[in-house]
Amino acid sequence: MTIGGLGPQGGGAASSSAGSPQRHAIVVESDVVRVRQVVRSAAVAARLSLVDQTKMVTAASELARNTLVYGGGGAVTIDIVDNGRRRGVRAVFTDSGPGIADLDLALTDGWTSGSGLGLGLSGSRRLVDEFELESSPETGTTVRVVKWSR
């Protein structure tokens, strides 16, 4: 099942990569910290405001933790994107775990499994401009997020 589309601010689909994508494994707790650092660096390079940097880093941290805890580990690809009008940061989280049984429930505001930052997927979705989630028991879960400069 796929849930996608623009987030609350809508920025248009990320069209081209403006930098070299960086792929990082997420297999141990320290990898979550490394993802935060790499996303922060990309957000600074994309000239996101401090508030938008913090939003993207927070969403990435939650998604990296979900990848580790619920997906059994996986990877993230982070790059700077350009849609012709502005730059942003894209992060694509993938795992080969059991998938998300009930996407509607997982995306319900306020719902959390109890072991994350308390944001859940719905909180991460609110923090970014674009959010797309694909999940199935056969292929695991992929979450794509983009935060655009203002």
C-alpha cells in the first residue's frame, strides 16, 4: 500500500538532485545519530532556515529510529534536490522488515507505538513538505521525505 503526496506546505515534486546522494546504513543505535548529523549538514548546504533544518533533522531522526526498531535495520539515502525554484533536502528510508500492517492507524495523529520520540509517522509527515510511504509484508517499508527552502 502506498500513501503519498504533498505534505502540509506542498513544494512540488523533487525533480533533480543538486548534489551527490549519500547512502548510510541504519543497523545500530549510533547510526541514528549519524543520520541526524548528515541530514543537518545537507540542510545547511541547501540553505534551509534554522527552523526548517530542525524540522528535517527531527523527522529524519524519527524515521531512522523506525527503520532500526520496526524494520530491523535498513538504509537512508540523503541528497540535496532542486525543483527549479528552490533547493531542499530529500531523505529516502528503506527497510526489508515486515511492513506496516495498518497504514491508516500508523498515520493517525497522536498514535505511537510508545518507543519512539512520540512523533510517530504522522508527526514526521507534519514536519516536512513532501511525504510518501510505501509498505508491504513482501518488500518492507520505504519513506521518502523532502523539506524545501523558504
